[in-house]
Amino acid sequence: MKISKSIFYLSLLSSLLFPDNRLRLKKADVLESKIVDGEKFQFIQGNVTFQKGSLTLDCENGRYHEKKSLAYLYKNVKAFQEGRTLTCDTLIFHSKLDRLTSHGTPHVWDEDYDLTSDSLVFYTELDSGIAVGNVRLDQKGQIVTADRIEYVKRPDEDGVSYKAVGNVQIKDSTQTASCGLAIYDRTNEKTILRIKPVIQERNRILSGAEVILSYKNETLDNIFIPKQAHAQTQTSGWQKIDSDSLKKKIPAQFSDDMTGNLLRGFFVDGHLDSLRLEGMATTLYHLFEDSIYQGNNLASGDTITLLFADSTLDRIQIEGGAKGTYSPDSSANDISDPVEYRAHIIDYNIKAEETDLIGNAFLQNEGTQLEAGYINVSWTSNLLKALPVQIGDTLSKAVQPVIKEKGRDPMEGDILTYNLKTKKGKVIKGKTKADDGFYTGNEIRNESQKVFYIQNSTYSTCDLDVPHFHFDSKQMKIINGDKVIARPIILNLGQIPIFALPLGVFPHKGGARHSGWIMPSYGESRLRGQFLDGLGYYWAPNDYWGSKFTLSFSDRQGLAFRAENAYRVRYKFNGNLLIENRQFLSGTSNISDLSDNRNASFRVSWMHKQVMRKGQSFNANVSYSSSGNYNRDYGLDQATRMDQYAISKASYSKRWGKSGNSMSMNLSSKQDLMVKHKIDEDSPFYESPSRTGSQLNLINSTLPQVSFRHGQSALFPSSGSDVKWYNNIKWNYNLGFTNKSRIYYESMESDSANTYEWTQNDSGIVSTFNDDDNGWTHSMSINAPQKLFKYISVNPSLNLRSAWVNESFVARLDSNGTMEKVSVPDFATRTTGSFSLSANTKVYGLFPISIGSLKAIRHIATPSIGYAFTPDFSKELFGQDLGYFYSYLDTNGTKQFIDRFSGTMAGNTPKSESKSMTFSLNNSFQAKMKSGKEAKKVDLFTWRMNSSYNFVADSMNLANLRSGIRSKIANKLNLDLSLTHDFYQYDSEKYRRINQFNVNDAGILQPRLINANFSTSFRFSGKRWTDTFETDDVETDTLSLEEDLDVSPLSNPLKNIKSSLIGGKLWNSTVSLRYSYNIANPDDPKKTFWLGSNSTIQMTKNWRFSYNARFDMIEKSLVSHSLSVHRDIHCWELSLNWTPSGIGQSVYFKLNVKSPTLRDIKIEKRGGRRAKSIF
């Protein structure tokens, strides 16, 4: 709208059409003509009046340029024209253009508008103008101010149209608008606000990229914001705060906020009726009740509609992807956690403080989730009500209400109510899953977060709509995380009641560890008679400790009681304390004689593991047993019967990670529980001594054994990246101290000749002896790995060991002149050591074989050689006698040695020199395969060989050559071949090897094969057959297809079992072979050849057969085999295991509920060597 240009062209046209309509001077007190700059002017003064048509101009002074039709008017200038009045200080009138230019507070008005400004250009013929500077326009109760206003009043209109520019402000009785540019069309009653437009109505603010206001009869009718719509409303009230245990109120002010891509606002009688936000709309609303702040509600959706009543927000409706979060104020509400919700439509009634979530409704609060087709939320009562659909809604899709609470399984029903404050709720016709079971009830309600009550309930672990079995109960109580109590309880198979109990209790722990009864197993055997094993109770008082109490009874052995107490604190320590008491009772049938020949045994064991800070740990394993009789005589298995020792151990360790140092301390004790029977002449286990000095240990103790270790580190550490050869010299060190104590029995020669007995005291009781010993050991190793010629790795190593003891031995002649070994209690040391040197390298070879996808074969050979030397410490070393041995000549003139340290903590001193060389060759063969652009490496096989040479052996210095070949073909077939070859000949007459190399006719060394072992295993499998006919989807019931006898003869049986056979594996089988051939004695070769198989056939989806067998292929006999059958019966399972022959001959049948919760609902029967009959 270019008003200024229109005025100019219209004025010019008017001058051309009406040239005689000129400005004329009507009167003046003084009139004077003068020439100024060659131009003629008329100077006038006093009561000056000009007139042009209907226009009259008055002033005090002026001048007039008649030729140019320009009039300059000063002082009290006034202009009148057809009801319009213009006043100003100075005015220039261009008569030809009918244009008035006024300065000095110009003011123009008529009956419809009033305008003031700093300057004004007014067009007389069009009733229009351009006002600049502090412009104020007042019309129809609306005041417009701006830096510039261009306006025009069209004929027959009662107001002006205008364009206001710069700091525009528009005020009326109810609102104020501000912007950078405003355009008002009086004809259409429409205002367009641009450049940061803002509209403020009372405490409400609207803004956007552009605002369009539409009016009717001077009254605002609607608002349209096409882009970047934003609305704010200031709210205030009081907010509660907690201070010093008292509740106070403070003034609070908030800003409700709404945004969207566009906004439409509708007014009734000038008052806001509704707002509609479209496109990524969001709204933030603050809630008050009795002026007390309750919280805020943040919501979003495709469209948000706000409805007002008496200019107050009354309702918020959100459509399309609607979601929101209610954040309550914890000081004023019973709930403190946010409430998140979403639905297709959200309808929030502010006055009633209720929210309707319509269509796929979802609500979440403090770990509680609710889903339904329709949810009603009452924020005043914190009550939720969920229905499949809103009442009266016949079009929406029904969504069954489902509530999910943290730590519980979901619960669904027809109608659900829930209180967010009390966490109590009620479900009509509800059902839920708990652990692996399913509960239903006509009414389910909760007393607390842990306790639920169900009326007319059912329970089953079968997930079919019509379960194979279930329990009925009129009243059921579920204690979450504990148990389920039902009374009465009726077991139904199918829909047929089987039996009833007045009360039933089921565990309800969600898979967690919990207290409960342990069901026993019943059986019969020749050794124990009829027995009941494992009846007991498990007590779990908390997460860190649990106790298991069990009782076993057999009519031929008596009672056994076990109390096993386990404790555990994660990442800190764990342990177990076991207390066991066993009472052997007489096997008589007379109950009064049960205590005859009673035998009791008591055992305690404690195991503890603890990890402490800073690399420390502590372990203990302590046991005590009153005797070993019970284990030996009545142990249920071989391991128990062989357990004749009470062994206790404890250890502490500490590591220092950065330095590589570590320290440990160990305590141990071992007691022989049978030793008293071994020294009792009346016992069947008595061991008669055959010489003087025989010993039987009662208790061996190590108190303590301490060691310190410095891990391998550089002897000369490098300070930078320049590593010298000596920086590779590594060393490690170990220090150990051991203190041993021993209590034992010792034999002596009895009074009768050539007989011996265990030493007794004066009272005739076998005496015990004590022996204590201790010692220190120091050991150190130094090695220096180096590279020679870049390709050869060499590693020399020196090992030293020094022993410090407080006892050694010397050789002395006794009174008979016989040399004897005598103990000397004195400090003594001994240092020994060894040296070794090893070298290895790698050699690579490539065979350019190209066959199909095979492109090459790579061979990696790793030869290695090693040398080891340990000196004979009974001889001089480096020309010096170390003094570790005493030597003397026996009666035969043979030189004998007595080791000073043999029998001490230092142990025997190496007396034989060891000097050997080892050599090996490892071969690895790999294939390079290429398929398209992708290449990969495949390991073919490895071949390893090794042997050694003993330099100090007097004969047959070469050790056997051992080799092994291993391969895994296609990652499925394993091949393993090991061979042993002897370099020396075998003498068939002497039945032994002889010191002669085994050579062929050409005199070339030919090692002979003395042992070969070959083993392999492979797996086969087959898939089910498939066909092309289609099947109908049916509910899965593993009983119906195979056990329904009422099948129509016209039906297709193949089609009925299609779903059980199509796809998947039908069978699999693993076969293993092992062949061994030993010809160390060529005249007596020995062979073994075993074949083992393990096969499984999945006959149908629910029938599975397994068969295991082991064959002796040389004897052509079946060594052992077993058959197992498994049948999945949906919520039940059946198993049958049969071992027809052998040590493990047995039959075991079991039919049970699959659920772990009800696994004790079963039928089982055992048979075999320990039973009287199979069934």
C-alpha cells in the first residue's frame, strides 16, 4: 500500500483537469509586493485568509508566490475544509498539487479521527497525508502511535486506513499491540502487524513473525499468526515451602507458555474465546488451587486448542501425537514424581482438574505404567480410571487396560482404577503373570505395594486360554516377593477337579533367592534300604546370608543332618559354614533297639574368600571331623568313602602392582582320621611295623609358610627410547620361609626278637612324638633375551637357589665302627644353581599353487634348540669343594656319600650332573583362499616334532622323537595324530632296548615307530523335509495334534502335523574315533580302537530321542549304551532315561510340570541296581 505515491499522482491529475481552481487571497491587513532573487512575492500580514474551493487557510503572516502557486503561512495557521481542521505553526501550500506541508505540532482532525505529529504532509483533495515524528492517531477508541503514519480517508468511510512505521503501538480498551510495521485496511477492518509484532491483553501476550487482526464493527473478531506463533500468560498466587519443619507461603509468579507453527485466536464481543495452535504445538500451564501453586503441565501435539470462559482458560485439548508431563509441587501435593502421559487426544478440564486420555492412552508415574484405550485422571484425588474405550465411543479401537509396576509383572483387566498417592488399585476381571505363572480373578485389588487380594481366582503355569491344568481358589492373597496363599485350593486337570486342599502356599519371588521348603527324594537300595533324602528348609533372611537345613533318613543307616550357611557381600567377601551330624542307628525292626550299636559323627567345615583393598586377599578353608568312620562305612559315594582326612588351609596375599612385588602367607593343617585305627591291633586297618623307626603321621602343620616375590624387571632399566643390549637383562627374586610341625607315631623293637610295635608309654598307650623344623630359601633368576643377526632369538638364563636351615647332618663312626648320619642343630646354608641357553627363529616359505580359489600355501617353520646344565654338587666346582657331602669307603671299598641337607627343609642336594640339549621343529601350513575380491587365510594343519640329547648318560643319549599332526577341516572335522619314534634297536631276546642305533640296510639312521595314536570326531545333521501346501494358523497345543482321537477321516493328517515338522533340524549325530597302536615290543604289538556316538532325533516338535553308545571295534562288542526319550507336553514334560547294561544300569521315568515354581508336582520312578524293580 503506497499511500504517498497515490496522493501525489492524484493531486497532479486534479491540477491538470481543473486549472482555474486557484488559490486566492481573500483578505489581509497589509499586502506588499517584493522581488526576491528575481522572483516576485506578495508579503502579507494581519488577519490573512486564503481560499481555494472548499479550503480556507488562516494565519497572521505569510508570503505568496503567485507564479508558482506557493503560499507560506506563519503564526496561528489554520486550515478548514469540509469538516476537517488543521492547525500548525508553519504551513506551505502547493496550490497546484493541493498539498499542505505543515510544521510545528501540526494537528488535523474531523469527527472520525484525530492526528498529531511533528510534521505533516496533507493532501486536501483526498483527505490523506503523511505524518512524521511522534505521530499519534486516535480513531474509534483506538490510539496509534508511530514514527511515521501514511493514511487516507476514503469517501463514505468513517475512519482512515493507514500504514504505521517505526515503534508502532496500537492501544484500545482491552489490548495493546506493538510492532515495527502496521497496516490497517478500514474497508475490510483488518490490521497486519509485522517486524516483531507483540499483542498484550491484560496478562496475556501474543507474538509471531506476523500477526493479522480482523475486526467486526470496531470489535476484535479473530487473530491469525501464520508463523512462529507464541503466547504467554502471566499467573500468580502463593507457593508453599518447607522451612524449619513448618509450612509457609510465599508469593509466586509464573508464565504460562504456548508455541506453535501458527495460531488462530477467536473473540466473542471482543473477549478471547479460544486459541488454536497448529504444527509442533506445545503448552506449559501452571496449576493453582485456592491460589496455592500445585505444579505445572507441559504438553505437546500436532494441534492444541485452548478454550476460555470469561477470559479465563477453561479447557486444553491436544490432538495428534499428544503427550505431556505433569510435574507436581511436592510441598502442596501428595505425589512428588512427574506424571508422564500420551494419547491420540488429550482433553484437560482445568476447572474440574481432570484429564481425559483418549486413544492408545499411556500414563507413567514413579515406576508405574498404565496403558488403555481410555484413561481418566483426576488430579485432585490422584485417581486414575482406565477403560478399553471411552463410554459411548463406538468407533475407536479397544485397548485393554494394562498396569505395569516396577518389580512386578503386568496386570490387565476390563476396568482398572488406581490411586497415584496411595498406590492402591482395583482391577475388574483382571489377569496377570507372576514368575512363570498366570493369575486371573473377578476382582483384583492391592492393600499395599506388596499385598494383593484376588476373588474367584485361578492360577496356572500353562499359557493357553483353556489351560491343561490350573488351581481354583475363592480367595487368594499374593505377597509380592514372598508367597501366594490360597484357600481353599482345587487342582483341575483340563476342566476336571482332581483334588482339593483347604490351604495352598506357592513361592512368589520373581526368580530371586527366597525361603522355602525343600522337597525330598525317595528311593530304595540294598545298602541303605528305603531312604528319604534332602527333606529340609532354606532360609533367606536377607540378600547377604542364607541357610539350608536338610535331613536324610534311611532304615538301614540312620539319620544325617546338615546345616549349610552361605554368606556373600559382592566385591568384598563370601563364604560357607557347614555343620553336619550323622547318627547311625541299628537296622532292627524293633523301635526300642534303634539306639543299639549307635555310631555318631560330627563334622564342621568353613570356607571364606575375601578381597581387600590395595591388592590384598584372604582365603580360608578349615575343616574338623570327629572321626572318619562314618565316611568310610556309610558314605553314599566313593568320594565320600575315600575322604579320610581333615584338611584346613588359610592364606593371605598382598600385591604391589607398580613395583611388581608380592607377598603371601599360608597356614595349613592335615589330620589323618584313620591313623588311630592303623595303630590299634584290634582294628582291621592295623598296620604292623616291619622295622624300627617306621612312622605314621597324625597331624602335619605348616605354621606359617611366608613368601616374598619380586617379579621380573630390568636389571639396567632404560631411561629413553634408545635401548641397549644390557637393558634386556631381566631378573626376579623369591624369598620363602617355612615352619613345619609334625605329630606322629613311631615304631620300636619289641621285647621278642625280630618283632616291632608302636612305641607306648608306661601306661601302655601308644605315644606321640613331635617334630618341628623351619628354613629359609632364596631364589633368583637372571635372563637376557637378545636378537642375533636380526632373525635369531637367543635367551641365556641363570638360576640360583640358596637354602638356610637350622639343622644339618654329619657323618660319624659309631661304637661298632659303622658310619652313621648324625643331626647337628646349627645354622647351615647351601647354594645350588643351573644354567640354560635357548635359541629359535622362524623361516617362511611360499608354494605358489593356484587351484580354483586356492592361490598359495604358506609354510612357517620354527626351529628351536636349547641347552641346560646342572652341576654335580658332590664334586668340586671351579676347583673348590662346597662341603655339601661327606664321603667314605664302605666295607666293599665303594665310595659312599652322606648329604648334609637331606632330611632338612633344604631337601636333597643334586648329586648327578645334568647336561642336555633339546631341539624341536614346529611347522604350520596355511592356505590363502580368494573369493572375488575378498582374500582370507585358512589354517590347514600343524606338525610338531621334538627330542633331546643327554650328554652325561652312559648310553642311549637320544630321547624318543615325538611328533604330532593336528588339523581341523572346515571347522567341523577334527584330526589328531601323535607318533613316537625310538632311535635305538629293540632286543627281542632280552625284551629291552639296546644301545645301538636303528639303521636300515644302507646304514642310515631310521627311527622305529613304537607308538601311534589317531583320533577324530565329526558331526552330521539333517533338516526336516518341507512341502508346498499351505497350513492354517492354529493355536499351539502340543496335546491336540497327536492325541486327539476324534479326527475326521476326510481331514489331511499330513497337513495337521505340518506345523510340527516343517523347517529346523530333524537329527544330529556326533561320532568320535580313537585308534591306538603300541609296538614298543615289536613281538607284542597292542591295539585299541574305540568308536563313540551321540545321536539325537527330533521326531516332531515335541518328541525327541537320544541314543549314546560306545563300541570296541577290535573286540567288535558294544561296551555301553543308553537311550533317552523326551516329550514336551506344553506346560508338562515327560522324560525316560534307560541304561540297559553296565555299571550304570538304570531306568528313570519322570513326568512333571515344567514350571520351576511347581516342579514338585511330578510323578517319577527309578530303577536299576539300587532298586528292587524297575517300576
